[in-house]
Amino acid sequence: MNDSIKLSTLTQLIQDTIQSRFEGEIFHVSARIMNVKKYESARRCYLTLEEYENGTKTTEIRAVFWSNTYSEIEKFEKTLRQPFRDGAEISCRVKVRYHKVYGLNLDVLQIDVAQALGTLELERQQTLERLVKENPGQVELIGGVYRTFNNRLELPLVISRIALITAPNSDGQRDFLQELKGNKHEYQFSVTEFLTTIQGDNAHQLILEQLQLIEKQKDDFDVVAIVRGGGSISDFRPFDDYTLSAFVARFPVPVFTGIGHDRNQSIVDLMAREQKTPTKVAALIVEHNFDFENTLIDLKTRMSEAVTGQLERAAEKLEQAKRIIRLSSPRDILRRGFAIITHEDKIVVDPSLISEGMEIQTQLMNETIHSTVTKKTKNEKQTEL
């Protein structure tokens, strides 16, 4: 049998070998973080760095943030606005350490936050380019603005039937409903809720399923509202999913989104009508109806003014007609010094009907003269009266 050695001797050899090989060296690696255990009071974080290929884990090693590098986690969370938790992909600088008790691990020195941001933005741009390429006529980039089949849909004159996609008992759900119900115009709305998880790895699929349910009864709704409160960048990743974004872009009912704050904008936002927050979505719907009410009031006012004008003009014409009629009445004609000739109680207007020897009556204003025609002569000079 070979001579045995102490375990401590062997681990010391391992430590010396590793230290000799890796002393002073720093490596830049990319990996997925898992098994994250943060101890904020001690300012330490223990985790594993993992690598996957075709969905299968191929590599795993323990890693540590010590107190002097714990601020890297805080910088990561502040810059990317997402928690440092299982499943996140990071690029970081590490050094190799071996301890006889705690074994082999990597000390994390720095997280490449800029690369993490760049990776997220690159993925977004690739998704947007794919949407334009694979959905011709339904997704177009015009003047820096994404114009889609959905956000070009004409809104109904009045919005009253709303399909609401949101998480149950969430801030987004509460803010949206409170803004609708408390509107100062006292408009009434019919809201059908389609409740689902809004964040998480499969949130995009769950939201898509709710949209598919709404599509089957699309004639029952005027608009769709997808709302949630603010959150981290990772929380918004479901709304950058290609399949969900393409479905929203082609959706047959106008879609409003209120899924973040002013600094957040997802691809789904670009495909629909973005209003940033749930409150703003509800306020826009109320304002849309108020604009229609104002249009009706303005139309009523203009119609009333038009009718009043027509009646006034008709009254003026009626008065003119009355004056003409009064001036043409026999009494007014007699008052002006004219006379009316009658024969056998019939007014004579044609002088050829009067012959010599005929008895006629000449009616003046206050008297009637009875006479017999003795002579008729032509008014050769056409004397004007």
C-alpha cells in the first residue's frame, strides 16, 4: 500500500498549485447567476456561476462577493433597475481562490454593467428589426415611429367596454380602476378583468393567452388595457418578447399599455398605444369620452345657432311679405286715391269689357259713384299717374 498523507497536506498542495498558477490573474467571464444568497448586514453574497448549452448546464462553480466588492451588486441593481437574483446573466471580472476548508471558488471583483445594458438593448433592436421584417404592412418604422395595424386602428367615438389585463390585487389594477370610477364627469364603464401574472419567465405566454381569449369575443370590447405598476428592467422583459409583441401589433381591438414609468418603454408599448402608467391609461379613456361630449355640445350649439338664424331670416321675409300684401290690399289702394270700377258687382280690369251705355260703379275710399258710360277714348299719350 502506498504511504498515506494527511488530507491537509493534499489540500495545501492543491492550494499552492492553484495559487502558483493563478496568482495575480484576473479573468473576464460571462455566466448565469444561481443560488444567490445575499447577506446585506455583512455585505457578502454567495452564489454559483453557471453556463448552459442548448438548455443543458455544462459548467458550475461557486463564487463570492466580499464586503469590499458588495457595492458592485448595488450598482448593478441601481443601473439596470432589476434585482440581483437567480437567472440573471452577468459579465464579470473574477480571480480564482482555493481555501482548504471552503474549497474552490471565484472572487467576483467587478460586474460589467455596461455590457449587461448593451446586451439587453441589442436583444431589443434585434426583436424590433425582426418585427418589421416578418410583419410587412402590419409593423412599419416611419420617421423613427413604429406604426402598426393596432395603433392605427380608429378608436370608437365613445369607449365604454374595456378588457383589462392585469395582475390580481396589484397596484396597477387598483390605480386603473380608481381613476376610471372616480372620474369627475361620472362616466360609467364596463370593465371585464382578465387576471394573470404580469412578470416572470413565462409572463409573456400568460399575457398572450389572455389576449387570445379577448380576441375570441372581440366584438364585446371597445379597447384593451394592459396595465401594471413600475418595476425593474428584468420585470419588463416579458413585454419585449417577439411573439407577444407581434400579436399585439396585429390585434384587432385597440390596445393601450400602462406597464411602467416614464423611464421604461417596452416593445409592446411601441406596438400599441403607450400611456406609461395605469392611471394615465384610465385618464386618457375618460378624456377621450369628454372630447366626444364636447363635440356633441359644440354641434348642438352650432345647430341651435343655425336654426335660430334660419328662423330669424324667415321671420324677416314673412314681415316683408306682410308689408307687400298690405300695400296690395284694395283698402290701401283706395286710400292712395285710386278707384275700383265694378259692373254687376264684378271688378272690371279689362277696359274692352266696358261699352257705351253700360252702367258702372266707381268705388272710392268712402263713396261709390253710379254712372252710365257715355263715351270711351284711348289714352294715346299713355299718361303716367
